Amino acid sequence: MILMVSANGVAEALSLAPDFIKGSCALRSVFELIDCQTEIEPDDPDATPLPGCIRGEVELKHVDFAYPSCTNLPVLCDLTLRAPAGKMLALVGPSGCGKSSVISLVQRFYEPTLGRVLIDGKDIKKYNLKALRQAIAVVPQEPCLFASTIFENIAYGREAATEAEVVEAATLANAHKFISALPDGYRTWLGERGVQLSGGQRQRVAVARALVKKAPILLLDEATSALDAESERSVQDALERSGTERTTIAVAHRLASVRNAHVIAVIDDGKVVEQGTHSHLLKHHPDGSYARMLQLQRFANGAATANDASSLGPSTSAREATR
């Protein structure tokens, strides 16, 4: 009897061995992350605290950059950019040209190999890291929402935000209408990673969170990529209206969303190949990279519209085309 009971116990223990192995591997990765020493000290006692009121002028001077995991593959090469205070700088170009890397460098997730990143004429390395990031609001391409209410997710942008400020930010982000239509309104529970909302709704909540922060620098990494045309236009108008109070750096693939930017920088192979306003680029570089990208997008949109019209049938297609 003792041998039988002991054998059953040992057998059950051995059946849990895969779970023990998985747990030990997960625990090892957690401790490796905790023990990892960062080269950027977030609480450097010698760092300069960020001034209470900054203009928000952002400038990259002759920046070279390569990711630490691929040091032999340069991402940016002698890149020089300037986002004037209170203006909007748009970064456009093919995928992989280094647009999002500029956003990461401004947030100081990485250090440039050569060159400097300046805010108000001062190298960001000299600023306290936490204070620097408190002065920056970010809307990523994939918004990060928490298992909480909509109100708490928006108010996360600024702890001292009042209910009126949260509603104002949601209205600017074109989110107030759909939030009010929910049974619990702003008290609606989103679930893990905001699964209760669609992709466009999650994106608008993320935009509202960035607006409620009222930071002097706003970074948009494909902020309207998950929105339909009407919502994108509304959010874009809101960002342009609120952009007069802050410096905005926007990464975009759809050129129509940044045609009103004060400066459009076309990046290709880690370098700025063209720079200027929408009209300036089309006038002085009619055969340049920006004009070609704009033409390709117009052609793609026209082809998509033609396909949609043909799928409606002969009579409907003709009527839609006439309209």
C-alpha cells in the first residue's frame, strides 16, 4: 500500500515537470531583465531639471544611429532636422527609412552614435530623463490600453486631470460621441488591452490621453492609421487645432494626413532628401520623392475606388462614377 501511494505521488509530481521547467525559464528571464544595467541613468543626480516652461523646439544635428543589436547596419546617416516651437514637422518616406527611429531618439530610448538631439538648444543628455519624458506626449501606432475604465485610461496621461479635462480631450479626439453611446459611458470597463473597443476607437482613446497631458512636445507615430477616412479627418483637424500650443512631430505613410504640416521632411535611406511645405515640394521638386509618393497614393486610391465601383454592378457603377 505504501509503495503504491508513493508511486502515484511520484508520477503526479513528474507530470508537473514541464510546468516547473516553463516557470523556471520565465523566472530566469525576469531576473535577467531586473539585473540588466542600462546605459541611460533615469535618475542622474547631476542631470539638469527640465525648466517649468519650455518652448519645445526639437532639433537633430548630424545624427548617425544604428540599433545596438545591429551596429553594422546604420539606420540614420548625418541626419539634420528641426521642428520649430509650436509647429508641426512631418516625417514621410518608405518603410524602414528611419522615421520611427527619430521618434525613439527624441524620447531618448537610444543614444545617437554621432551627433546630438536638442530641445530648446540644449542636449537632451543633460536633462533629467523622467522630467524629459513628462514633457513629451506620444501616440504610438499600436495604442497601449489597460484593463480599466475609459476615464482612467485617458486620465492616465495626467494624474491631476479633472473630469471636465478628460471629456474635453475626448471631444477633441473625436471619441466623446462613441464613449457617451456606451451603456456605462466613461466608466465602461475596457478589458485586457482594451478588447472591448475596435481598433479605431482604441486609437482615439490614445489620442485623447496624449491631448489631456498638455505636453509641449507631441509625437505621433502613425496616430491615425487605424481610423476610417471621416474619423481621421476629424482627429487630424483636432490635432492641428491643438498643435498651435505644442511642437508636433508626426510620422505618416498617408500623405494626405500631413499635407498641412509646416515642414515635411522626406527621409530615404537614413537621410533627408527633400524638405519643405506641401506646395513647396510639389513646385520645386515636381519629379522628387515626395511627388512620386503622392502620385502613387493617388493612383492606388483611384484604383481602389474603381474596384469598389465595379463591384456594385453595371448600373450602380455608372451612377457612382457620374456622381
